[in-house]
Amino acid sequence: MHELRKPLPQDQHGRPKGVKTFSSLPASEFTRIRMMNDSMATTEDGISKSRAAREDLAYDSEEEAREKKYGAGYKWVVLSNTTLGATMAAIDSSIVLISLPEIFSGLGVNPLVPGNIGLLLWMLLGYLIVTSVCVVAFGRLSDMFGRVRLYNLGFLIFAAASVLIYASSYLVTGAAGALSIIMLRLLQAVGGSFLFANSAALLTDAFPHTERGMALGINGIAFAGGSIVGLIIGGFLAAIDWHLVFMISVPIGVAGAIWSYLALHEIATIKTGRKLDVPGSIVFGVSLALLLIALTYALLPYGTAQTGWTNPVVLASLTVGAALMALFVYIELHARDPMFKLDLFRNRSFAAGNISMVLAGIARGGLQFMLVIWLQGIWLPQHGVEFAQTPLLAAIYMLPLTFGVLVAGPIFGKLSDKHGVNVFATSGMVLNAACFLAMLTLPVEFALMPFMIVTFLLGVGQGMFVSPNTAAVMNAVPPEHRGAAAGMRAALQNVSYMFSIIIFFSLLIIGLGATLHNAVYGGLVGMGVSNSTAAGASDISPTGALFAAFLGYNPLKTIIPAKIFDNLTASQQSSIASTSFFPKLISPAFQHGIAIVLYLAIGMSLVAAVASSLRGRRSIYGIENEER
């Protein structure tokens, strides 16, 4: 065994003083160091000593050059700016969810009327659809024309769209006003796509591989935290003036755009002469758009079915979308300059990281919405909270989930930089599965403290997985493909989240629909309502009931036809409008539906853990490929 090395004196950056970089060493000296490292690897702890020797003898020469040119703190400027961008984009993706009742009321639109349900869906999911479709192509464009340039363009588009949305909220009302806001939010999502497509690539460029897990972890939790913070901000601002919901992103977007133009520099080597893969970009965009739109409209009832999975338009869109996706793979395999280099999936670390990320997204994406509905539609009303107040309180009660991600993300990102990815990422998904199992034991009328503990640990598991996994995926990618890889990662993540939302909603709707009619009918008859009136009042859509609860409306008071409701006695109307009547009716059906969702989440989490564990040796492009 070798004796323990004495620590070398360090400079202001924590590096060994007077030590040359590999790039400045003569070939003979470089060979001697490599031979010394190889000989050290024969000892019991040779791998760790070999790595330590390399880290003591040299540091990244590219980072040294960057610090000389842009200053020692440039990487932190990149981290702070991209984190601002991620937080802003995340806040804007969720801020309307809580404030939708006030927004539609201010516009003079009832979102639950059959003719307006499409406006509701596009207000909810349109932003996510556009970012999913655009990020891969935008990532590829960034690799061709400069990541900082297109990141700055994204900030500019986002800020301009924010100004236009705020102006539109005053100038246009009615269904036209809702449509105007939706279209401008889609434009805003285009700007957000540039931010999403380039944030991870910019951080990978700016930070050495020994700090990428920490940097990407902070950036990743900004998005997760921003999504929950957006719900709370939306609730507070809507209570003051719903127009402020769209105004808040204006100063942040303008300030961020100016800051990025002044502070960020293109440090990646952008190869010239590459052409845009126009056929691949078009086919991929159309394919993904068809698939996501089909999934969105699968939530709506069709004929006598409670969901739209039997709708011919949905089925045709899914079929054509899947066929075009297969065509996209063929185009990319034969293109000279493909939009996305599919050969990257031959790298086990890259492939396993993306596969496990998709599975993890399916496991937890829709479940977060289910937890919000659990709180808004059942738990909070049964505790005397008016339906109109439930969205904001539900967001507040979900804060432990956010705190768990905020705490775990940077910590395990930093630990993965030193000790590798596998153990943390895999353990995070196992912890998620355990938390979903714990939720199965909670009654519908749960005690608040156990719920908060479980959701906090669920957030910890997400932080354990996301930060190390993102670093592993980006570390495996050649520098010239980092933009496209970051875009593909963001697209897969968005698609997995949306797929999860649709699947979980569908399962819950099917489970609720099986008993909702009889439960409402029996409850009304038990109140003394006539059989004929109860039969008409109980003929309600489970989809409408869930959306009403999600929006903070009293589901029965909102969905029961006005003619039937007005013919009830004052006592019967008061009982139906109470906060406890509807939750008590649907609790048994909801518990059955949420159990199905949780079992699916457990299975997906465990499969994601297996996929994560199969990523093999740690892969850092151009530096190392060794077991950690």
C-alpha cells in the first residue's frame, strides 16, 4: 500500500500551486505521469489514488483559459442566469393553474361549458405541448449557430410575449380574449423552449466535470421549485387582480434578457458548415404535436365513453404520429447532418439516463396533479375550506415536496460529482417507490403530518435522482452535440410528464365514472330529492367533476343543470353547495382510483431504478470512462 499523500499547498482557487496542466507538459513527462497512474491502479485502492493523482497534478486547462478571459466567477454568472431563466419559465408554466377561475371570470368565459372545454385544455397544456415539440430542434440550431446567441433570443421572445399577454388581458375579452392569451402563451413557450434547450448545455460548457452535478442540480431544482412557487404566486396575485398574473413575468423577463446579453459569452466551439436537417425537424415536430394533441383530447368524453380513447380523431392522430416518429428515426439514421445523433444512445450512460428519466417522469408527473386534486376535491373541503380557496391552500400544502427537491438536489448533485451517479440516482427512485407505497396506506381523510412527511421524502427522492442523472446524461455527450442532447432530454422529460398526466387522469376518470352516478343519485335521494330529479342531476361527467374541483368550483353546484338545481328546496340546495357533500360522495371511488395510480407509479419507479442501475461505467466524454 502507498503511503498517504501530504496535501499540496493550494492557490486561491483550491488548486495545487506550481503544477502544470496536461496540455502544457512535454510528451515524455505526460507519458511518465500516465505510467505512474497505471502502476498505482494495481493497489487495492488504486482507482481512487489514480484519480486523486490526476486531480492533484492537473486541472482543466480550458477552465483556466476561460477564467483568464472572462474572470474567475464566470461559471457562476452562467449558473445564476440560467437558473433565473429556468425559474421564470417554470413559474410561467404553472402560474395560470391556480388563477384560472379568476382569469376566465375576468374574461367572461365559463370554461366548463362543452364549447369552451378546449380553451381550458389549451390554457392548461398548450405551453407544455409547444416546449416539447420545439426544444430538440432549437437545441440543434444552438449547436449550429451558438448556444448563447439563441439562449439570448429565447429570453427576448419570452419577455416580448409576456408584455403582449399582459396587454391582451386588458384589451380583449370573451372567448376571443381567452384564445388571444392562449396563442401568446404558445409564443411565450417558444421563448421558453430556447431557454430549456440551452440551459443544461451552457452549464455543461461552463463547469468542469467535477462540478457539473452540483450546477445541474441547482438548475434542475429551480424548475421543480418554480413550478410550485408559480402556483402560490398565481393564487396570491389572482386574489388581488388577475391581470397581475401575466404582468409578473414582464420585469423578470426584460431584466433577464438584458443581463444575458451583457454577461454571457460563447465559450463552446461552434463547428461551421453543418446544415439544418429540415426533413427530420418537420417530421419530428409534426409527429410529436399529433401525439401530444391526441393525448390531450383523450381526456374529453366521447359519445357514451367517459374518455376520448375511442374517438376516431384521437386514434388516427396517435397512429399517424407513431408512424411519423418511425419515419423520423429512419431519416435521422440516413441523414448527413441529423437533427439528433441517435448514435448517442449507444452510450450506456446516456441511454440508461434518458430511459430512467422517462420512466421516472411517468411515475411522478401525473401523480402530483392527483395529489392536488386529492387536496382540492376531497381533503380541504372536508375540513371546511370553501372550494374557491382550495387551489391556493393545496399549493401551500404541496410545499414539502418542493422543499425535499430543493434540499436534496444540490447535495446529491455534489456527492455524485465525487462518488458517482449510480448509487444516488437508483436509490432516489427506490425511495420514490417507497413513498408511493406509503401513500397507499394513507386514508382519504389522512392526518396532515404523515402526508407532509411522505411528500417531503418524495421530493428528496426526486432530488436524489434528477441532479446526478442529468449530469450523467450531459457528461456523456460530445461538446458539439450538447445543445441537441439537452433539447432531447427536455423533450423526453416534458413528454413523460404529459403522458403521465393523461394516463393518470384517464385511470382516475374511469375509476370515478364507475361509481359517481350511483353515489350522487343515492346521496340526492337520501336528502329527499325525487327519483326523477335525482336521476337527472346525477347524470354528470366525471371529467367535468374533476376539472371543476381542480379549478376550485363546487363540482355539483357547477355541473348540475340550473333548471334542476333551481327546483330543489333551499335546504337541499344548501346541502349540495356545502363543502362536505361532494367529497363524501366520491371518497370511496377516489380511493379506488388513486390506488390504481399509485400501484402504477410504484411499478414505474422500480423499473426506472433498474434502468438507472444498468448505466454501467461512468462516462465523461473525452476525459474518463471508469467505474465509480
